Amino acid sequence: MATEQMTDVAGPPAEGGPFFRWWELAGYGSLLLAAIVMRLWDLGSRAMHHDESLHAFYSWLLSEGSGYQHSPMMHGPFQFEANAGIFVAFGDSDFTARLLYAVAGTLLIGMPLLFRSRLGRGGALLVAGLLASSPTLLYFSRFARNDIIMAVWTLGLVISMWRYIDEGKNRYLYVSSALLALMFATKETSFITTSILGLFLALTVIPANWRRMRSRIVVGQVSPPAALLRVATSIWSESRKGVDLSKVSRPACFLVLLITLTLPQGAALASLFQNSILFRWSNLVLASSDGAAPIGAPVGGGQVIAAVIVFVLLGLSVYWGARWNWSIWWRSALIFYVVWVLLYSTFFSNIGGVASGVWQSLGYWTVQQGEARGAQPWYYYFVISSVYEFLPLLFGVAGAWYYARRKDAFGKFLVYWAVATFILYTIASEKMPWLLVNITLPLIVLSGKFLADIVREIRWRELIPNSSGWAGGSVMVLPGVPLLLLLLWRLAFFEPGRSRLSDVLIPLALGGAALIVVALGVNLARRTGLKEIAALAAVPTLAILLVLTLRAGWIASYRNGDTPVELLVYTQTTPDVTSLLDEIKSAGAAAGLDVPVTIDGTSGFSWPWAWYLRATPVGYPAFDGSPPEQVPDASVLLVHSQNRANVEPLLAEGYEDGERVRHRWWFPEETYRGLTPRKVLSGLFDRGTWRDAVDYFLYRKGVEDRLGSEDAYRYYSKDFQDGS
């Protein structure tokens, strides 16, 4: 490994002065206070999403002493165990079921404080502000899914990696080990994150060591297979000599740690080859996909092969860790495996979770990639990002261009992180709105650093007009940008009236005024410099986009939180369910007893009712196969709409007429599916398309009457009606 520290990777010294400056205290304090209020306010009012109810229900069972068994379908065990602790401490409710995620979302906003050595004081505060205002991060900080938790672990790992590269202190390796364990115990997207970081470190380390490695590899005039064998033998021979930590670059050290700790976690990738020529002849099942065994789990002889693969990779990890630096590696491995085993075994109450965690976690999602859940088009994240994360998307693209032309290793890393994340999630077969959290995070960090860097380059003192005349005129860019945008807006959406003269004069006046503003800007750029003017123009642009961003987040989280006119909402339990729940609870409270309920379990209709009625006697028969042989003994009966005709004849005597209840509803995806380059180009020059796009962007109009839904029918028994 390279003995010198790479000067283009070593970080700048931390800014001098006190640890906190007054404006930092005021800034972080205000952001964190606003963030926690925004995330906790009215947190339990929205109807529980199908996935939220699953997470809450199994967490509740654990809190009640019924234990927990790891299921990769619901991802890692961390959120269930953490939620169970919250339920024990604060009780179980819709509010506390989402509390963990609200706290994680708030914690995320304070984390840039630990990254000031790279982002700068102003840059870190700006990143914190963008994290606080992001509509995606706000919405999923109020949503019981683990993606916002993964954002905390991911940012923490990136910070630890760069702090180690800059400072070389072993404590960052130990912190990273704990964060890796938490990531792998939270969600399988940890494989994407570690792959992105690992590839970056490899691309950093290999060029710095390639010349030395190449000089020690002698191939000679041999056949290609023999040449490959000699290369592999030479690399193996070099590795067996051991590695002195003092002679290894810090990026290489972190790469070794990342690989050795996560290598056994990727063992189930071998299941990709179970249908290849290597394993097809043996009929071995390394990851089940037919339901005869748990999905993603090995079967029969495949269990032996899986165990061998895991132990071989674990042995290789130990070997390479010992060759690197045993005293550091065993401590790091101990931290990783203690945290990982405790979580997957649910603190030794479910030892089988260790086996399912090390193989089935990845095996399940390897098999499920063929399902392509959501079946979204490849451009899905471009669509949803432009609606909610337009601010970091715009400045992220500008930042990528900015750092591509500069010798800034950290800036280039942020560009790589954002681009690689966007590409990998776009390639992945499953595309969902909550995965946008993972894409938004690096875009925000990149945008925040970029904005801080260009604002820092502005010569603010020279902007003030003085006796020398025009030198300070560039300050007019600040009001000029919103003025230009206003003129263009009015021109683009000008509605002709009844007066032919005004229909001509008004567009001409608006266009002329816009041209004058542009001409003044060009003149200023010639006098002051294009870079200065562009940097100044970014300030009011940021202000305008920030207002629109806050508005989008407010509407999505508070006004339309359970209404799928929002792309972020996607599919959601309707308010009809919570209204019916209130009726059932009110009737039970009036009668002084629990109301017996029967719910048709067709199409997963048992959720979110299993959570809502967790303390109520409920039956969940499925009526989709055949109608019940006898009338259900229940005061409230909920039947899937497709089974209504089969069940209703049995209910004539004992039940009132059924009433339609929308169970779940979803966004009309046909509005963005089927886009082609021709449609996009034609839409750019079609005024009606622009108007429709703006109506949706600002007011969410155009989809409210096209929402899809899957319904049920509610039947009250006549005795229940009389009793109520």
C-alpha cells in the first residue's frame, strides 16, 4: 500500500476560533427546534400506512413479551426492537409508533455539525438547513419506515470515513464499525451504501499503488490464462507479507475495514449463480423463491453450501484483518459483531435470527429483484425529484459541474456519491418514494457545500455602490433575478382578454422588460465577471426555491399527508378507515366492552386493522375463495368489494345494508408513465402541458379526480345498531 498520505485527499485543517460561534448556536438551535416541532406536531393523526402498521404491530408484540422473529420482508430488526423499547417506555399509539423516525429525522439535521472540518462552518449550517427543509426527509421523518434511520447511519459513516482520512484517529474506525452493524441490522440498502463507499476508496487507493504493484508483477510471454494466474499469484504473495499500519494510506485502511467487516454479509450473492452452469446440475437451492421454504433461505443441501460460503468469507475477513493490523481489527470486529448479533438475535431471544440475518437478508432481496415491486419506469426518480427535491437537484447539477473543474477531492467525492447513488437506485428494479430519502441525502450535502463555496467567493464589500460609480452595481443582481423570473412567469402564462390592443401590448411590454433585465445582467457580467454574477444570482434563486421547498413539504406532510395526490404518498390507507375505527371505539366505550369485529383478509385488508384493533377480538377470514358457510358472529363486518356479492345474501337478516369504505387509495400513475423523448420534447413547446405541470407543481391539481382505490363494505349487525 502507498506509504505517503495523498495530498489531494488529506483534509483542510479545522477552522480556528471557538468551537461554537454565536451565529452557529443560533442557527443550529433554531433549526433543531423547528425540526422537532415540525416532526412531532400532529404526528399521530394520519392514517397508518400498510407498511407502518406492520412495523408497529410486530414491535408491539415484542413489547408485550411475544418475541420477535426476523423477517427480511420487513427488513432488519433494529426498528422493531427500538420501537418496542419506546412502547414500553411511553405506551403504544400511532404517535409513539412514529416517534423513533421523528427523532432520527431531527438527529440527522444536527449531524453536519460533526462535518465542519470538511464543509466549513457556514457550509455545515447550510446543509443542516437544507436537511431540515427537504419535503422528502420531512415526510419520511413522520412515517414509520426505516429509510430515515438509514440516512442517519449513512451520513454518520461518511462523516467517520472522512474524519479518519483527515485525522487518522482509530476511534473513527471503531465508530464506523458500530455504524456498519447498525446499517446492516436496519435495511438491506446498506449493501448499496457500502458498495458506493468501497468503490470510491478503491478508486482512490489503486491509482496511488498501481505503479508499485505493477513493477512487482512479472507476466512474461505466456498465454492469457497463465498471465492471469501469475498476476493473482503475485498479488497473493504480496498480501501474505503483511501490512504495517504506519505505512498504509488512510483510505486504504478504511477500505480494508469496510471489506473485512461486510464480506460475510454478502455471502448470499452466491445465490445469483444457483441457476447457472455451476450449480444447475446439482439442483441446490441457495435462495428459495417458490414459497416451499422461507423466501431467500437455502434449502436442503443448499444450507450446507451456504454455511461453507459464510465461514470461508468470515475466515478470509479474519485473515485479511490480521494481515492489516490485528490489534485494531479485532476491536473493530468485536464492536461490529456484538452489535450485529445482539440485534439479529433480539438480545439472544431469537438465535435463529443470526442465520437469517447473515444469509436470508440479502437472499430474499436477491430473489425479489425479479418482482420489480412498483414496476416504475426508469425515469421515476427524475419525476419525483423534480416535484419535491428540485432545490438540491438544481444546485447538485451545478455543483457537479463546479467541482469537476477543480482540484477538490472532497468535492469530487460528493459528486461521485450523489451520482452513483442516483444511478444505482435508478438501476434497481424496485423503485418507491421512500427510497428517495437515500438519493436526497447526498444531493443535499453536495448542494450545501457548493452553495457555501460560491457564496464565500463573493466579494461582498465591493457590492455596495460608492463614489466611484458602477463598481458596486452588481448588487442589483439580487433583486434582478426574482424580477426576471416574475416577468417570464407573467409572459408564459398571460391570458388574452377581450381587448386586442392589450393582448398585443402587454406581452410586448413583459418581453421587452425581460430583455432589458437580461441585457443589464450581461453588461454587469462583462464588467464584474461572469463567475461573480452567477454566484450572486444563486443567492436569490436559493431563496425562491427554498420558499417553494418549504411550501411543498408543508402541503405534503400536513395537508395531503394521507391523500395520494402527492407522489410521496404513493399508496395510502384512507381516512375512511380511521373514521370507521372511531365509530367502533365509540360504540365499544358506550357499551363498556370490546366490539367483536370480522374483517375480510382478502388482498391484505387485515392491515392496518391488525394494528388498530390489536386489543380487540378480531377474525380475519379470507372470503375470496368461497363465501362463509355461516353468518359471522360479529357486530362489525368488513368485506372486500370483490367478495360482496358472495357474502351479502347471508347478511340480509342479521345485518344492516352495507356502506362503502375506501380501504386504500393510490396516485394515478398513468399521469407520468409512458413518457418518451418525443412526448417530452413536444411538451416543452406546448403551453397546455406547461400549464398542467405548473398546476400540479403548485396546487396538486389535475389528479384529484383520478385517484385509484381498493374498497370494502362495512356491515353493522342489527343488534349492534340497536345497542349503539
